[in-house]
Amino acid sequence: MAIWLNKDSKVIVQGMTGATGMKHTKLMLGDGTNVVGGVNPRKAGQTVDFDGTEVPVFGTVKEAIEKTGADVSVIFVPEKFTKDAVVEAIDAEIPLAVVITEGIAVHDSAAFWAYAGKKGNKTRIIGPNCPGIITPGQSNVGIIPGDITKPGRIGLVSKSGTLTYQMMYELRDIGFSTAVGIGGDPIIGTTHIDALKAFQDDPDTDLIVMIGEIGGDAEERAAAFIKENVTKPVVGYVAGFTAPEGKTMGHAGAIVSGSSGTAQAKKEALEAAGVQVGKTPTETAKLARAILAG
């Protein structure tokens, strides 16, 4: 089992023929991802050779779905075109759209997030400004290195790409059911709560690791959800204990105003919900290891 992505997922790449899209399509194929097509209106009808694997290019997402049965799109288009690319994926009703692009204007993210809702939320959006999603040994969609862990029974949801990779490496001997990088922008599609619910419902996930960071109240809301709805053990880490007040740190959403959004406030909210919170990623990994060891 896994959440949202498995070996049967058929993946298309919007922006596959650009430099970043080409690089990561090759890596995704190397990880066993079933990439069935790319989308570029200017190169429709062409094919791209990835070390002997011929991947066709379609003019639209709708055509790609009709010809291949694709159910996942990963988006590598430049930020000024991203909103249109996501709207196209939503119009085509693809079940999952993973938006890797960073630097997207907040009003663009707000627009496609609202559009997905208006269309009935038939398309789950992960991102933007995220590393993607990986179900080790089955499929890898985005930019998460595929060789730093193995299949296992830990579910991981993280705002930070770098900390996603570190946690996967720290617990590589145990392995992961699925790891989801949700991104750290002020407006994102899939939230901590969405992933927590999915991992709670997944019979092959035994423990959940949740990584947050300063700014906003997503972690506090996740803590409230955990308290009411999650029976599996959850361990957490919150990045940004040393961040100065009022300064944006790394992600656009990582800004602290007064006591709201601080790492300490988030840590306290999570601990009040029964979540063990590490002071560092390594300590968080040790907490997860201790729980699984019984």
C-alpha cells in the first residue's frame, strides 16, 4: 500500500522537453516511474529518447490522458506559465497534479487552488514549490532522490524538501511507505492534515513523521487534527527555532509575527496532541526508531 502514488500510476510530465523536465524525467524513469508522456503544444507528435525509452509528447493534458490513461501529472514549467499548466490539468480532471515549480506568485497559487475547488476538487494538487512525492520501490514523481531510502512502513509529510531528504536518509534502514513534500509557500494544495488522514487510513503505514517550519498555523491545525483523528504514533520536527522575528526564512510562508507561527508554539501544540517532537532532525529520527522498536 501507499498513498496517492504506486507502481500502477501513469505519469505525464508538463514541461518535459525543457532542461529541468528532461533531467528529472530521466531520473524518474531510472527510479521505475511509469512515465507515459510529456506535454508541450509546440512539440506535439514528437518523441523523446531517454536511454532507450521513447516517451511521446502530446499537445495537451487532455490528449495525453486519452492516449495513455495517465492519472498523475508533474509540472516543471516556468513560474509565469505554471498557473495555466495547473488549470489545464484541473480541466482535464487528472487525479493528481504535482507542482514542482518555485517562485510562483501567491495570487496565481490562490487562483488555481480556488479553481480546483470550483471544479469539485477532482484534482489533488501537491505543491507548488515542493519536491514531490515518492513511494520507494514503486514510483517517484518530482525531484526527491530515489536512492536514499527503501520501501518500509513510515509515512513522511514535510514542508521542507531538504529535510524530507535528510529524514529519509536518517531512517533509510527502516524505509518509507510514501514520502510527500507539500511545499512551504503561503498557499499550497495538499496540507499536513490531508497527508495525516491518508497515512492514518493506510494499513501499511505504522508511524508518521511530520516536518513543519515556522510561519502560519498549519502545524497547530495539524496538531488539533492529530488529537481528534490519528491513532498511529506521530513524531515531529519544526524547523526554525533560531529564526529572528519578522524575517522571511527560506520559504515564502516561513515568517513569524509576534508569538504566532514560532517553532516553540508549534512544538507545544504538537506535544499537547501527543506528538513527540525532536529538537533536531536526527533526534526526531531517533524518536521514530524508538517507537518502532517498541
